Amino acid sequence: MNGDEELLNGRVYGAEHDHPYPGPLPHRIYAVLVGGPLDGLLLDITGWRPGEIDDGASLATELGRWPGGRALHDPRPGGPRTPGPGIVCRFYYSGDTP
């Protein structure tokens, strides 16, 4: 794991890098991002409906194949989900898009 990866691990996607507490909050619901340029980040999915979770996420990033593009993450069909709050599922990297 390089320094950039260590910096990202356990942080919430979209949290400012200099935020005093960029980690998860106890009353929120998160998906762990697995693989790709956002590996190890947590995505806040609080308030998402089950169908929205099934659709996955297209997340803006400067770290992917196309700077300013999006990293695509999806749950695995039938993947485990635990009731929240906390980490309830995993979204797996499926590619980048400009």
C-alpha cells in the first residue's frame, strides 16, 4: 500500500482532505469501495433506497484512468447486506468512464 492508498483508507468519499474528522460517523450508513482508484473509501449511502444501492455508483475522481472522469462501483448480486448504521455492504470497482 502506498502513501496515497493509506491516506484514502477508512475515509468517506467526498469528505474534504483537511476535515478534522474525515472518517465515518456512527449514525450514518456506508458501503465500502473495493478496488480501483477509490479502494478503501467509504461511500455514505444513508437514505438510499434498495434499488439505488442495487444500481451502484458512478463517482467523480481525479485518480482514475481519465482525470475528471468517474469510477464505477457496483454491489455483487446477492452480496451480503447487514442492517445499518455502519458499514452495510461493499461496492466493487467495475471500471472507469470519461
